[in-house]
Amino acid sequence: MTVLATLLVVTAVGLAAACLIGLYLFRPVEYQDPDRARRITAEMLRVDVPPVFEPRGTIEWDLFRLLLMRGSYYELAGEDGLLMFLQVDSRLMDQPDVRRHVERTLRDKGGGGPPLTIIASEEVDYLLGTEHVAFLRRTGESPVDPSKKYVLMEGTVNGHSGPVLVAFRIAQEAWERTDQSIANLVEATIQSIVPTLRAAAEGSLRPPQ
């Protein structure tokens, strides 16, 4: 093997190792910090979260400053329920086709928890500010225990710096209680969202310091 070939092999191995180390160092980071969850939520969009949804933490991923993902999540006090806000930003998001693709991806990946078998689905339209926003309401059951069912509510709204996924995952037994208190809280939370005008939402997300 010539010296040049040896150098090329060593360089290739070094670059591969650097990429692997970089991916490890910049993997998603979870913070169990209620105050951080509140702050990240406020930076993403304007929404009134009822006190019964207790802030728990955030998940953030800054990959070489090319792609930034951040989310905040809340747990329903005393119940099996989750509220999540998730936002992805990248330099490619300025392109309309890419932005639409990311919005679809956010909706497809939302909900959290184990994979569920969807048994019912319907679209619900909300007038938020001056915008009509479609939320997808689905019922899913656990493939392991079909008696465990969940209501999923997911929609994408325009936040301060781009599209934000809003996702609820609530145990069906809590959702279907006679007083409908949980269902009403979810409705009130969605109705409180004030989307940011598209022109004002341009810019890049910045990881919290």
C-alpha cells in the first residue's frame, strides 16, 4: 500500500470516527426541569396550560447547529395523560416544500408512548385567532392489552419560530368520564393557543442557555 493510500484510509477512518462521536455528543438530551419546560413552551408558542397538566421537563437536540429539535412535556395530575409541544427548526425550513414535509412528519410522529393500534380517527377544526387549524383526534389501543385505550389529539400550529406540534395522549377512561372534565380541559387548552403570524415567525430557534 502506498503512503498516499495509507493516508486516505487513515483519514476516512478518522472522519467516520469523528462523525460517530459527534452523533453521540449531540444526541437528544432530556432535562427533568419543570421551570425549563415552562420557559421552552413560552419560547415556542402562546398557550395557556391548565395547572392540572404539570410541567415535567424538556427534550432537546442540537445537531451541529444544522437541526434543532426541542420539546416540552406535561403530565396530567392523578391520571394517565400527557401533553407535549414539539418544534423542529433547520435552515431548510425556509423552503415551503420542506416546511410542509416537516409538519406532516411532526403529526405522524406525535403522541409519544408505546405504538398503538388506531381503531378510530376523525378531524376536528378549530378557529385559533384568525386561523383554522385541523386537529386529528384518534383512538388507539395497546397491541399488548386491547383493554387499554387512549385518545390522541394532535395538531400543528404556527409558533414564534415555525411549526409546533401540539399533542395530547389521554387514557380513554379518563377522557370519557361523565363530567367530561378532562375532555373539556383539552378543548380549553387548544382554544387558548394564539398562532403566530407566518411573517413574524421567521427566524431560527436558539437552545436555552
